[in-house]
Amino acid sequence: MCTKEKIAKIIAKIRTVYPKSYPADTPDDDKILLEGFYEFLEPYPDEMIDMSLKFAFKASGHYAPSIGDILIAIKKIEEASCPSESQLWCQLDESLKMAYNQKHYLDIDSTRDRATDRINQIWDKLNPILKTYLGSFGRFYQLSDRHFDDMEFERNRFLKAITDIREREEISGGSFIDSGPRGLKQILRSSYDELSDL
């Protein structure tokens, strides 16, 4: 989580590199600028903001980077670190196999608690997108019982569903443009659809 002190340093850095950027005619101008940057950058970790600021400096050229430039760089960094569909499937498949292996120990009284804890740990370590796909721990537990030769059907279903899940995640909270009960991207899409119907 970014602090106002960190934001003040970012603004100072931008003003140092681009001396004519963000002029402050009154003391209120600095306060408004600080609040504006803080409002949009507050949810991100300091390391992410530092890296995105470097990208924004490189991309902006002769002009000072705006909040939008920094947020675009953050979005690109997040997208680059997001695993592909096949990587997600491999993680799910491996987790299901590990849970299946632990189920053998559930029948033995002396190892039941440890096996239960390990299955719960496997579930807890799953990528949030995989948890969204599965829906619940019960579905995860049920899938780990399936014979692994039958998983080809599940894999195909997963690959079709994961695209929809990612789109929903992006619309519901991917960036400041998508935030709120009805994100700007969704509003623009519905407006475009209405206009194209005319």
C-alpha cells in the first residue's frame, strides 16, 4: 500500500526530471495534485509503483508522465506477470494430484489430521483465478477423486471457462477504469452496442 509520503516523492521525482511539469501556483495545487495521485496509486505496492514510474518515464519521452501513464504501466506489469491458461491448467492438475495423494492418508487415524491440513494448504495456495473456476473447496475435493485419464474433458471445459473468468475479473476490478458497480469499460461497451444498433 502506497503512502502519501511515497506519492510526494514520486511527484518530486517527476518535477526533477521534468522541471516544468505540474506547476503549483497556489499551495492548494500541490495538495490537489498529491490527493489525485494518491487516490489512484494508493492500492498498489511501492515496488510496483517504482517500476511503473520507470516505464512511464521511458514511454512518455519529452512530456511528464501523468497518473494515466503510470496506471497503464502498472496494468502492463500485471498482465506480464499473469500466468497463461496452460500454466494455470498445469497448476490445477498438479494440485489435484497432490490432493489425491493425500486422500490415501485420510483412512488412517494417525495421519488423518495431517492429511486434512495438507489438502487445505493445497487449496489455500491455489491461484485465485483457479478458485473462481472451481467455485468451492468441495468441487476441488471432488475433482481430486477423478481418474486422471478422465481429466481431458475437464481440461477442455477449463480452457473455455478461463477466458470468461478473466474477462469478468478484468471488468469487475482490473483497473481504475473498471472499478465501481458499473465500470467505465462496461458502460462504453453498452453505449457502443446501443449506437451500433441505430
